[in-house]
Amino acid sequence: MTVLETHSLRTTDASFSESLYGLRRRAVKIRVKKIENRLNSGDGVELSGLHKRQRVLSVVFLVALPYFKSKLHSIYNKEREARLQASLWGVGDGGFEETENFGRVESSFIARGTTEAELTIRARLSRRIQKIIFACYPWVHATSEGFSFTYQLLYLLDATGFYSLGLQALGVHVCRATGQELMDTSSRISKIRSRERDRLRGPPWLKKLQGALLSCSYVVLDYAQTGLIAAVFFFKMMEWWYQSAEERMSAPTVYPPPPPPPRPKVAKDGIPLPPDRTICPLCSQKRANPSVVTVSGFVYCYACIFKYVSQYNRCPVTLMQATTDEIRRLFHDV
């Protein structure tokens, strides 16, 4: 990323991502016009190309600071996991992080003849630095995210011309590149490369070798954007392809529900069913506390069926064998 950002800022005055959208970075010069009465002043904004210092600082803001923040985030996560383990398994097991972090350091220092006192000092110092990072990183992260959100909100509301704190610190505006600027950029790139080829020194075969290496590096850097877009598209396509195939392989086979079993028939010697389905076949009254016999599915009054099954151990309609444990209370009668 350092190489890509440096090349992009050097040739197009834009970061690698900004150049994908045809954007350019321009240095801001503030001009103050004094009025005769010296009571009112107007600010004029003049845009120009980036200076070398602004390009270097842009690389720092684009690459170095995010990398440093990611390392702090990694240290914070490790320290948090170590403290979580210590809270769950006790203080004795909480030192696994320290052993893991400093095990390789300890072996290398002992191999070089470092004394145990020096090793202990280094371990304590590293441990103290980790504790400081663990205490300070949440505030640093919250502050950076807060500034980022604030600047983006103000930029959307047209309250500022900078959408990040880094751009305002550098005094850089991001604007859309015109057709003339694109043509000027291509001519400037050709001039820069011709000067780099003229600076080659050495015998002819060495110049040819250096020129070939420069040409290869130019091709790689020029087509890095197209290659990145193609790689992302290819990766997403392969991810979709394998994910869909895996889903097809791992998806459970959904079978249709089996048909219900046939309805039990009324036995010849059994109690006949009443024409009204809400009537209990045993007492010929409106069912009270309806309950079903699970072996047959017929519904009766709870008192009636419990007394009958306790005495005969069968369903009164189908004469199928049943016990009182196979009587279930119904909370919704039909």
C-alpha cells in the first residue's frame, strides 16, 4: 500500500482509491483581501498542485496511521482476552498472554546471553505498555471515530470543505478532475518516466536491464487499479460460486409431510358415536373438561373417560387397549 499510494500521489495527485473515481487532491491557499475600512475581510481559496511535503504526509495519513491503529487494536484485543480469561479461570491462568507474547522473546534473549534481570525488566516494561494501551485505546478510538463522523456530517451539510481531519491538517481539498487535468497528468507521467530513464547509469547492458525493470514496474503500477477491480470481481464471483454449491450440498432434503393415519373404526360392540360431535359418547351430555384417548383420538369428558379406562383399560368406542396415562386434557374443544 505504501508503494501504491506513493506512486498514485506522485503521478496523479490522488490516493489510490480517489484515483478510481477520477478525484484529485489540491493544495489550498487562503488569500485575505483587506478592505479600505479594515472592518470587513473576504477569504479567497486558490487551489494548486500538491507539494512534496503534502505527498509525504498524505502517505503517512493513508498508510502509516491506519497501520499503527490496527496494531494498537490488536494489542487491545489480546489484552482484553487475557483479562477475560483471568476473570473466568483465575489469576493463575491469566498469564497465558504474557507467556505467549514473550515466549519467543525470552528464548531469543537467553540464546544471546541476556541475563534474567534484563529479561524481567523488558517483560515488565512491555506489560506496562500493554496496560497503558489497554487503558488509552478506547478513548483514542472513540476520539478518532468522533472526529471522522463530525467532519463527514459537516461536509455533507456544506459547513466545511474537508471531509476528514487529515485533509484539513494538510490543507488539501479533494475535487473532481477535469479532462484537461487528466491530459496534463498523462503528459507529466511521461516526462517523469523519461527523466528516470535518462538518470540510468552504467554500461549499455545494465541500462537495458534497468530500463526493462522500470518498464515492468510501470506496467504493474499502471494496471494495479484494473487488476484490483478484476481481482475483487473474480474473488466475489468464486465466493458466490462455492457458497452456492456448498449451500446446495449442505441443504437438508425437505420431504413432504406423511399422510395422517386412517381414522379408527367404531367397533361393533363399542359405544356408538352421537351425531353431535360436542356430546360425550359415555354420558350423552355436553363435554366437560374434554380429554382425548391418544390410541384412538376420540374425545370424552375427563371424569367419564378416566372412570371407564380405569375399569376396562380400553377405549369405549374402538375397544382398543388404553391406560389412564394415555388420556390427555384438551384446552380447546371443537
